[in-house]
Amino acid sequence: MKRGKVVVVTGASGGVGRATARAFAERGARVALLARGREGLAAAADDVQQAGGDALVVSVDMADSKAVDDAAQKVVDAFGHIDVWVNNAFSGVFARFTEITPDEFRRVTEVTYLGYVFGTRAALRHMLPRDRGTVVQVGSALAYRGIPLQSAYCGAKHAIQGFNESLRCELLHTGSGVRTTMVQLPGVNTPQFDWVLNRMPGRARPVAPVYQPEIAARAIVHAAFHARRREYWVGGSTVATLVANAVAPGALDRYLARTNVEAQQEDGEHGGPGNLWVPADGPHGRDFGAHGRFDEEAVSSSPQDWVSRNRARMGMGLVAAAVGGLGIAVTSGLRRRS
């Protein structure tokens, strides 16, 4: 049995969670894979093992607090403790707010928001007595900026943002060795756009530019081991959106109202079985993997992501450049005087 970090990834059967589980495994981690879909979980376990990690599969609905607690205990029973817990599982409805039923809105909130709350509580129950560990909340630019057609999802992501800030302050107040951080993602090429319950005429898609899930996974792994930072922004589009929302939110409202209903749809039949109430890969489904159908347009690198992960190095570089420039200026001045 490898003695690497013990990492729990929720929503690990597909998309960003699937890519993240593999990225941790490439570091030799023992990875617990939590999700509902059994086909995707089995395939994710194969990915982890092929990447050099050990895998533990736990089928769980993140909206069930008791089941989440039980899942965390299974991880501890198998691996001894939990070093990193990554909250990533979510669901959504792609529709105008007035076309989402109360039960559907509640279900999205229970999975996407309360699932993070229940996951965090389960993680802390095992981390706090050891006084170490990290909880990574996988967020989105939509944690700050709501967009049309995703009111339930945006509401849940906003709630996660507020919850995480409150928890972070409490941990800092007590001087705890347990850390929490949040990673805000852009539009990512995942299967979710074929899973989402869709009531719009077009086929759901992310707003361009679209990033490959491995970019998100690298950021999440980095955040897990550099959790003193409260937040990471991934992708230039995330930075642009959050800056615009901070500077001119009203103008951004009007821009999104004019462009984003069309920008989130494309021609074609609605894909996939949907996963609001049952996993998309079961009971007679298939493994969807980490990638969606946007490979041809998705970018696999992000200069902004590199800058975000290497902010300290960039800062030292800028200081060195400034000192060097000052030195050149002083030397030139002395030469002119001599």
C-alpha cells in the first residue's frame, strides 16, 4: 500500500472530479472516489490505479448527510485518515427560473450547496482532532457573478462562497492547522452539458472560451498543497468576469442579458439522460470520462493559471527586475557624472 496523501474527491465519476482524481494519483495519492454513478466510479478507479495511486470507490449521494458521514468513515477505515477533501459534486437545471419546479431547485441546492456543507463537516470531523488537513471547495466564476439560465446553480455557488468565507474565519480564529481554500473555475469541457436537465430549445454548452478539465485539476491539486491562499482564479475569462463584476456590475448585467442566453446554447438534440435525480451513467448507462464534446475548441493551457499558481515567483521576479532596473539607472547616472 502506497503511503501518499489520502485524498477524497466528490463528483469523481466524471468531468473535473475525474481529472482531479487522476492528477492526485499521479502524485502517488490514495484517492477515495465519491459519486453516485457506479460505471463512472469503476472507470475512475482504473484511472487512479493506472496513474500510480490507490483507489477506494464509495457510492454516495452528497445530499444525504448521514451517507456522507458514513463515506468519510469508510475512507478513514481504509486509509487511516484524510489529508485533503475536494468538494466538487454538483447538479443543475438549464432553464429560465420560472420554468424550474420547486423540487428541482431544492434538489440542485441540496446537491450543489448542502453537499459541500455535508462534505466539509465530514472532513472536519476527522481533520480537526489531528489539527491538519485541507478542504478544497471547487467553485466557479458564477460564485460571484450570476448568469441567465443557471439560477439554481449560481445560487448554490454563491452560497458556497459565503459558507467557505465564514468557515475560514472560524478556523483562523482558533488557530487551527486545518485549511480551507476555494478554486474558481471558468467554462470547462466536461460531460455536464449533456447531463444537465435542459428546458431550452438548444443544446447546452459552456460560454467560450472553454478550458480542458486538466487545467482545473492542476489548479485544484496546487490549491490543496498551498491552502494558505484563500482563493484561486483559473482562466483568463474568470479573471475578466470577476473584475468586470467588481467594477461595473450593472453594465455586466445588461451585457449578459443581451449575449449569454444564446452563448449557452448551440444547435443539436439534447444529449444524455440527465443526472438530477439519478446518475447519468446508471443503471444501464456508460462511463462518460472527464471530457465533454468540446475537445476541438477547448484550450489545454492557460497563462493566467500558471501566473496564479506561481504568484510568489512572479512577485520575486518583478522585484528583481525593479532592483535590476534601478541598479542600471544608478550606474548610468554615475557614468554620466564622471
